Amino acid sequence: MANEFRFEDYTDAMTFKRVTDKAIKAFTAEQGIAFSPDYTAFLEAQNGFYFDLDRAEPLAEGVETFDSIRYLFGLDTGFEYNDMRVFLAKADLWDQAFRAFCYPVAESHGGDPVVEIFKGKAKGKIYFVDHEVIPEIDELAEAGVDLQNSDDVLAYMIHQQGCFIEVATSFSNFIGKLVAYDDDGSINVGIRRPLA
């Protein structure tokens, strides 16, 4: 596929501390989240990725992208910008209702998280989260959203707030949709359209 991003094409990319299965299990238990097998395999193989690429071809004709990705999150990476533990510790919006059903797997250049759903009808799906329009928790409660029901929270975020946009059916599908391209000397990695 034109412009397909593949980890093996960037062997000179920044590497991160390896994470053990024991550390993954301890973190998920501590946070009350459940990583998908796809994401766990990614952590064991890569434990994060920083898209600071130095080469790519121009975007092929007919290839359209949705947004550009800057980081794939890892765990205890030793690099604060793509470390999920650091992100969750300082991110105000990742409390209560959000952490109850999703976790960040990537971040866009604009600071928008990309999350994987781990509970409910959308389990395993990947969503881009527009952080500019994400509501406060109290706004959800005022709107009558059941904060204990992940399906209700997600439905509100998609249909009423418009801040969760499905981009892939799984973490592996998400990685398979990434395209690397040169845009007048700036190397970007975007999510290939069509979205999910």
C-alpha cells in the first residue's frame, strides 16, 4: 500500500525501555483498565513510538488522511511525552467516566488523544478524541448521562458532543491505517481514510 507506515522501515527511530508482562498487569490493575491483546503485544514489542521520522515519500495520489499522529503511548517509557502513566497522572479529563471505559494509545500533533475502548459495545474500537469540545464530567451528569454506563457516556460523546470519532476497528487496524508521507519537507504520519 502506498505510504504504509511500518515499524521495520524505521530501525533508527527512538527506542524506549522494555516493559514486562508483570509491569503491564500491575499497571492495568492499579488503573482499573484492561488492555486489548493487540495493544499488549505492541507494548511488549515496541513500548511506544515517537513519530520523529526523517524520510518518507510524498503522499500518493488518492490517499487521504484524517489527522497526524505524534506519539504512540507506551508504559514507563522513560520519555514523558509518550508515557501513559505520566499522561494519566496529569490529565484532568482522564478521570471518572473516561477512565472507566477507555485508555489513550496515541496522541495527535494537536494534543488530541486517540483512545481504545475496553468496555461496552464498542470494546476494542479506536476513537480520535477532539479535546477542544470534550465536556467536563459535571456537564455529563447535568445532561442526565449515566456516568457508570460506558455505553451511555460514549454515545453522548459521539452523538451529542461530537468529540469521539471512530477511526479504526482495533489497535492493529489503527496501526495498519497509518501512512507516512513527506509534505514539503515535513514528515507526517496520518490516519488513512476512510475511517472505521
